[in-house]
Amino acid sequence: MNKLFDLRFVIGSFFFLVGLILFVYSFSEKGRNAVNHYGGLAFLLFGVVMILLTYKSSGKEE
């Protein structure tokens, strides 16, 4: 199955991208906030887990 049609990959990519933006923004002068830092890390972690679940289950379907 194509990975772009797998909902776990799409959700993981979205959360990874948003988490990366928040995490990088937390190091700027305007974004110095613990919420941005920890929220970005949580989003990054969730995105990585979702993407890993896509790759882990892709071998079983074929």
C-alpha cells in the first residue's frame, strides 16, 4: 500500500513538521517559552512514533 494513503504516515508527518517548527521557534527571542519547547518535543515524539508505526506495519500487509 502506498505510504501517502496510510493515515498514520500523514498524521505523523504533520505532527513532526509542526513539532519541528515549534521546537526551532522556542529558541528564538520571541518564542522563549517552555510551552513551545516541551510542546514541540511532544509533537516531534508523537510524529516519529506514528511514522515508525507505518514502517513497522507495512511489511505485514504484503
